[in-house]
Amino acid sequence: VKNQTLKDLGEAAIIRLIEKKAPLSSRGHVKKGIGDDAAVLEPGRDSVQLVTIDTLIEGIHFTARTLSPEALGWKALVVNMSDIAAMGGSPRTAFLSLGMTPDTEVIFISSFMAGFNAAAQKADIALAGGDIVATLASKIVTVTLLGECPAEQVIYRSGARPGHDVWITGFLGNAAAGLFLLLSEDAPDPSAYESLVLAHQKPMPRHEVGQALGRNRFAKAMIDVSDGIAGDLAHICRESGTGAVIQVASLPLSAELRKLAAEVNKDPLDWALHGGEDYELLFTASPADEQQILSLTASVLGIPAVKVGRIIDGQGIWLETEQGKKAITSGGYTHF
Amino acid sequence: VKNQTLKDLGEAAIIRLIEKKAPLSSRGHVKKGIGDDAAVLEPGRDSVQLVTIDTLIEGIHFTARTLSPEALGWKALVVNMSDIAAMGGSPRTAFLSLGMTPDTEVIFISSFMAGFNAAAQKADIALAGGDIVATLASKIVTVTLLGECPAEQVIYRSGARPGHDVWITGFLGNAAAGLFLLLSEDAPDPSAYESLVLAHQKPMPRHEVGQALGRNRFAKAMIDVSDGIAGDLAHICRESGTGAVIQVASLPLSAELRKLAAEVNKDPLDWALHGGEDYELLFTASPADEQQILSLTASVLGIPAVKVGRIIDGQGIWLETEQGKKAITSGGYTHF
């Protein structure tokens, strides 16, 4: 039915629609999914379990202008996959809590689920439960994602040691530049910078490289870059009791990012250091493993990870340029 | 600081405040809680895992008038404990996603956590992670709760068979009557009906009786009464392919409920059948187990569970009175 709303459809039918479109996993670990008081899962027998939860709120994290329903479904799962990846784990089972206004069109849910499914299929993730509630105004999406990892392969934020190299799995700043394109009134036409917009709308899940770095014990500390590398590297340093130096010339800035920055007279470094939402993995490793890391990440990602700095004794995050070293404040996105 | 808000405090300090007040579990299964990309848990080795998620939204599920911050914290966890209890499981690990407006006072969070903690301590539940985001208007609380259960003791909705008795672990309708007292302009003074208001604000977790009914294999199908017994019994019947008869004279209605109904000229049956939020357990059992169920529930709950009907061949939920039998429509609370 055209323009049918959630209110027209009713709660039971909405849940059936979601159930029909819910991704299943070939792993067979879901003994009971949607349709009872709780989901029943068979845990991995030689693994620890990883759990993460993330909420996206309309008007705060997204608007109809910045994310299509499909992109929202994709991103709601990928931001959680990113957290599991940053522990070196394998994502398994998702739970979806939706808050929707009653006038939301049913097609919104179908499209959302299509995006959610596409992300789930990247890692054979099952949707095993959730809830749906009416809201007064904003749409709200909360995903809880469970994953697994052999206990000895979990990579914490606290494993960085002075002398480690600092690596990043892909471009920095693209997502923030993409958001700028979508939101700023005087920004150039976003269609000229498709890769930047895509970086914001459809971040790629990094679970495969995260798992590979854990399995091979190359990553000693790891985090996903959600608040900007400056802030996220500061998290690693705080947990590890170290400092870090970022070599500015090494930061992977895309050609499109540099081009846009020049066109709108902005410093691409601001986007790269503080922009957030890149969902690349930031990790530290022994310099002895450099060659193996380059070839491993090249084989998994298509392009090798990039060495952007080093862990040092002491405190703080330092920016190293040809002019010397200066301390930077974290300045990542904070909610309050 | 008096009247300090979340905006004054800042995101990192809010998280530290929650971490400081987060319940820990004596079980030692949380290898890493708050403070990394994901929590790391040691799963129970001979159990399946149970997972449930529930969201409470200001203006929909609660207002400042209906729930104090402490009551909100308590209830946000207990509604999830109720789902784990309804599977026969043991709740273990909670994850908390908070959406709060920046002008929320810090004392709100402290009070919320005090209520959350009090509920957690009832079952030795750890808070192992979550997230906090700013919202534009409403407060939002999403709790994901993980539990465990030996595989052969899980109680599904689908286990009801014709001939089973239908049981309930406590009073029906009190929570709905309590909400009426809190919301209705022409309701009598709530302080005269404290037990009804408490039933809405501070439902008791039923995990102990749920586990006992599973361990002893007495409950064959089970659900928690969140939408009213009529609707929730209909869920059991739909999943089990049966019908059910409710004996009206057997329904446990409290003296306060009857008194209030008389005072405001309402039918207490409406609250009991369709009111919702009682969070008692509804289960079916073989008539052969009646005496053992009475003594088991009396020993766990203080008062015995009450037999309120029976499972029959066919479809539908029937209400049996001295005047005969009539079909009822479910009529429970639905969101859309």
C-alpha cells in the first residue's frame, strides 16, 4: 500500500515485517530468535564474548538529509561491527531496538532493513531480537551486537607500549568532509565528491582486518576511529599509560579530501584529526612486524594500512611536522 | 555542585560517574567492563545464552510525574529481568544506553544509577557497558540484558498443551491502576493506594521463581505479563497452537484494586485483563504438578502462585464466569 504508515500497519505486523526481513546466520547458533521473551543463543565454546551497544538519534547523529533509510540501517550495524572489530573479534548476533513515530512510512522500515541486512551479510550476522516503540518526534535506533573471540586474541586499548608504531587502516577525515558536504549551505555539490559522502553514509566494516590483526598478534592495542584520531589515540594512551606522536606528513588524506579542503578554504588536517566517524581501525604494533603488517593488511583490505606515528614514554598526543612538535588537545566529538 | 547539568559535567566525566556507580557481579564473569570498544565476558560453559532488550522513552513509557529517577533506573532493569525470568534464566550482565538532554541535572544520573543498582543487586547483575548520547527533548533508556540457562531448562512460549493449568505469580491490574492514579486528574490521592502506585513504579523482579519453575520443569510455557494477561496469554496460545480459558473468579485482584475500582466506578477486570506492566510470570503446567507448584512458589514468593485458567484445544482466549463463556479480544497495550 502506498504511503502506508506504521500506525496503519500496527505493532504485530511491523514485527512480522522485520522478522521476515531479518538476516539469519549460517552458523546456526541462534536457537530461538525473534518471537519469545528473550533470544536463545549457543555461545562459542572456546571463546570469550564481546558485547557493544550504540544508539543513533535523529537530529543528533543523522537527519533525513544526511542518511537515507538504507544508509541508516547499514550504518547502525556497522558502527557496532566497528567496535567488535576493534577488539579483534568476530560479530555474530545483533539486537535491534527501534523508536519510530507512528506516521513513519512502512517503506522506511523495509528500506532500513535492506541496509541492515546488507551489512549483516558482510559478516554472517543474525538479527535475533529487539523491540519497537513509538516515539513522539525523533527516530531512534539502538543496536546491541554480540561477538566472539578466542580469549588470548582479544585486543584491548591498554596494550600500547613506548616504541610501538601507530597504524591506521584507511583514510582519515573523509566521513567528516562528507558530512560537511551534506549539511553546509555553501558547500559544493556533493555529487562531485562521492567518495567523501559515501565515507559518511556507508562506512565499511573492518571486522576482517581486525580479526586478522588479532589472530596474528600484530595489533597490541586497538580502537576504532569514531571521534577523530586525536581523541581515539588519546584513549589508547590513557589506558596504556603512554603518550604518542602523530607524524602529520604520514596521515592518509584522500585526494578528494585535499581537493575539497582547497576549494572551501579549510584545513584538511582538522577533518582528519578531529572529524570522527571514519570507523577505521587504529592500532599499535612492534616495529619488527612492519613488513608483515603491510602485506597482511594489503591482502585483506586491498591497500596496506598506513603507519602514522609512534607510542612514546610520557603523556599527551603530539603532532610532528617539519616545523617541530606541538601538543594537541583531543578535541574529538563529545556529546555534552 | 548544586543543579549541575550534564552539559556542565561533560561526556567523559558522566561516563566516569556511571562507571563509579555501576553494579559489579561477584561471579567474576566480566573480564572487561566499561572502558573499551566492547565488553569482554566469560560465557557460562554449560548454558545457552539469553538476550533481551527494552527501551523506555519519556512521554511514552514514563514522565517525571510517573517515575522518579530512582524508579526509572529500577524499572529499566526489572522489565528486562522479567524477560529473562520468563525463559527460566538467570540474569547476568547488563548494558545501558542513555539518551539525555544536556540540561539534565547530574543528580538525575546518580539517582537513576541508585535505582538501577538496587535492582541489579537483587540478582548479582553486572553493568558491563553502554553508551550515552545527547537528545533534543525526551530522555531515552535502553537496557540490554544477558542471562544464562542450562539448555534443557529454557521455557519457551510454545510449550502449552491442552489440559495444562494456567498460573500467575501475583496480582494483576495493580500496575495499571497505579498509573491511573498517577495520571488521571480526577483520581483519588495516590498516597491512599500506595501498593498500586508501587506496582507501577517498582515492579518486583521474578527471576527466582522463574528459575525455580524451569529447574523443576514445572512450567511448560511461560511469558511475563507486560501487556495484560489477555494479550500475553494469547501470545502463548498462538505459539503453542492452543486456546485458553480464564476463570474470572480466580483472577488475583488485590483488595486495594477492588477498593479503587469501586471508588472511581471502574471495572477492576479491565485493569487486570488489559492493563499491562504487572511483570508477573504467566505459565502453564500439568495439573499433576499443582501441589508442588503451590509449595514451590509459596516458598520462593512468600505467597503461592494462583491458578487462573486452563489451556484448551482450538483457538482464542475465553473468559469464564458464572454466566458462561465469552471470547475476549486481546486488547493489550500496543505501540502503533
